[in-house]
Amino acid sequence: MDLVLAAAMCAHDETSAGVLCTALRNVCYNHEEEEEKQQTSTTTISNHAANKTRIGEAGGVALVLAAMRDHETNARVQEMACATLRNLAHSHAENQTRIGAAGGVALLLAAMRAHETTNARVQEHACATLRNLADNHPENARRIGEAGGVAVVLAAMRAHETNAHVQEHACGALRSMADNHPENARRIGEAGGVAVVLAAMRAHETNARVQEHACGALWNLSANHDEENQTRSIINNKRKRLPVEGGIERAKTQPRVEPEAWRASPAAWGAREAQTAPNGRPEQAISPWDIMMGDL
């Protein structure tokens, strides 16, 4: 791709590196929310997928990673580089493998550490990239776990508790990392991940996307383990109830969240409702981890 080859000559310049990453991001741009809302035509999505392949095959991944190495302290370069990798890895197995094999995980985590408390956008895009890298890719999930990714993602969640975008994509990263990966699920549980995920749900009760990814993370944390497992014990010990008018009750009205609850326990919806006290107010609230653990 001419864009990649031309940009390679000036990638070591700080300003040019930022422009390069922005250009590559826009070339393969297919914002996941827009795609999921089906606001993008099939033809456009196909073209974006083709551009992802072109960028990957032309050496674009290596170029973006080089920009990250050369400009570790520049938040704008790191933000746009993470955003570019996020798009390149989304639903693209070859680019997932390219980024993972080229050391992308270590660079993403380094960016998150360097800008942990100072730049929420770096955290957001890096977490989304980790989610996309680990999605249906066991080797990348292993790489992230072994590189200390769990601690870094949880640190981002703690540092940006009120930022819904960070919480959404961090929960998504934990969800992908724990999916069919018992070792990562154990890491998340032992690092206090359950409490952090529940805190995100409480802080963002009205945000369906946070609720969706948080429920998915809790589901994967518990689904990979039997009754004696440490992570399951942590979930049981940390069980805190959400108010009926928020959290999972609100999530039940959101079509994107409902499948996660059904996946967790198909019989839970409709068959179990919160008990109601004589004054008409809820006596006990339903929580997603109750549903997943089959306690209702």
C-alpha cells in the first residue's frame, strides 16, 4: 500500500507518526458500534475488511508498532496507534496473529502503564485492542495473561472509574481474556477483578454496553470453573445486590444485554422475579452473578 510505504520514511518523526497512525486508522475505520448498529452498508464493511488485509500485508502492523516504540511518552501517538491496532484486529484473524506475534501485546501494556492516570483515551483504545486481540484467539489471550495484562487492565478501571468508555472496553478485555481460558480467569479472580467489574456495573447502571460486557466477563469467569474453583468462590464471597431499578433489571430491557443473561441462565428471565414486600417495594434484587450461579 502506497500510504504505508510513503509514511515509513517519516514514521520516526513525532508529528508524522501521529498523522500516520490516524491515516491508517481511518483507512480501515469501521467503528464497532456503528457496525453493530447496522448503520454501515455491507459493501462498505467489505471494503474496510479489504483495507485491513492490505495494511497488514503491506507491513502496516510493524510500522504502527515502531511508532509506539519510538514515541512512548507521546500520548497522542500512543492513542492513535492503539486505535489503529484496535481496528486492524477487529474480526480479522490474520491481523490478530500479526499483532500478537510482532510484540504488540507488550507495547499496548507499556502504553497503558505510561499513561495510566493521565490519558483515558489511551486506556480505552488499548483495552479495546486487547479485547479484539484475545477474541477467539487463545494464543493472544495467553500472551496477554502472561505479560501481566490482567493487572494493567484492572489498574485502568480503578484509575478511570467514572469513564464509561474505559469501563466498557476494560470489561470487554476481561471478557475475551477469560473466555475458555481458565488460567486467565484465575488471574482475574485472584487480582480482585470481580469486585472491580461489580463496581463498574454499579457506577454505570444506565449504560447498557458496560452492563453487557461486565455480565459477559462474569459469565466467562464462572463458566470455565467448577464448584470448587477459586474464582467461583470469589464470586460467591463478593456477591453484592444491585437495586432492582438499575443494573441487571435495567439491562433486561436492552436487547444487547438480554442475550448475555439468557446465555447465563435461560430459565432465569420470566421464571424468577424479585420478591416484593407488602409496601410494593422490592425486597430483594436480582444480580447477574446470582443468575449465572443459578441461585435464584
